[in-house]
Amino acid sequence: VYSISVREEPDFFFVWISRLLYYTGMSAQAFMQYFLRDVIGRKDDAVIQTALVTMIAMATGSLVSIPCGIFSDRLGKRKPLVYLSCITMSITFIAWIGAHQMLDVFLWSGLFGIANGTYLSVDYALACATMPNKGENARFLAVWGVAAFIGSTLGPLICGPALYQFGRTESNFRYSREGYASVLLIGASFVLISALVLRFVKVA
């Protein structure tokens, strides 16, 4: 049976919950294209600009992922890097709220990529360190992987109604900065909470 128990596998359980919350918060990025269109004013090239934002974040993330993984191994701990990355990502989400031009978005995207690259460098290591049964790694990694799918589904289900409630305007399918602020704050909150949950993990 593909399941986990908070009583029998508390460390792995809280790692699973943390990952679910992390991806719930990260899914706020799904609204970036519309944020650029409605708030930054990139009505004609929002798709291209979104691609550039993604490329910048991926580039900076790839630069730090290996060094952070090596540093984590030498440190012998995973959670401090998760704390640091989640705090940084939350700051980035909030900073995007105040962006007024693409340069602002690009700069904060670079920082976001660094934070995300840091998180991903220890994500799998944290899961492996808390495996309840080393003889069933594939089974538990499958359960762990499902957390990302659930979180990525829950995020838009939460952020979408918030965008509509706080950001609807007289123009159809156009939303205000306040609406996107609610989305980004939700993202920041879930990412922060995901880090706090790891305090219940005793190993790693």
C-alpha cells in the first residue's frame, strides 16, 4: 500500500507535507504571464517575456545547485538550506508585487532561481535521508513524488479564486495589481509554511 503514517514515519511524513506545501506555493508562478500582461503592461509579448523570466530563473538555479549540494554534504545537514531558500523565495514573491517594469521582474527572477536551485539541490537528499525503509526506496519516493502533483494542483485552485475575488475589474479577463498581490502573497505564505513544517523533522 502506498501510504505514510505520521506515527510510524514522522520524519518522512513531515517531509511529504512540506513538499506538498512548497509546490502549492510555487504554483503561483502559473499566473506570471497574466501578471506581466495586466500589471507590467506587456500585452503584446507577455508570452515571450514569461519565457525570458523562466530562462533567467533556470539559469541562475543551475549555477548554484551543484555548489549548494556539495556544501550541504560538507555541512551534513539539509534543512538549513531549505530554510534559506524558502525565505528567499518568499521575499521574491513579495518583491514581484511592487515590480513596475521588466527589469524589476528579471532581477527578482534571478534571485528566485538561485533560491529554487538551492532548494532542489537538497530536496531529494532530504527525502532519502528520511526514508522509513531503505529496502522500499522506490515505493516511498513514489509517495514523495505525489506531493508535488497534489501541491501543483491545489495552488491554482486556491490562487485562481483569490485573483478573481481581489483583482476583478470592469475589463473582461483583466485583473488588478491587488489581485496578483493576493496570489503572490499566497505563494509566499505556503513556501514559508513548508519550511516551518520541517522543524518537526528530527534528522537531516
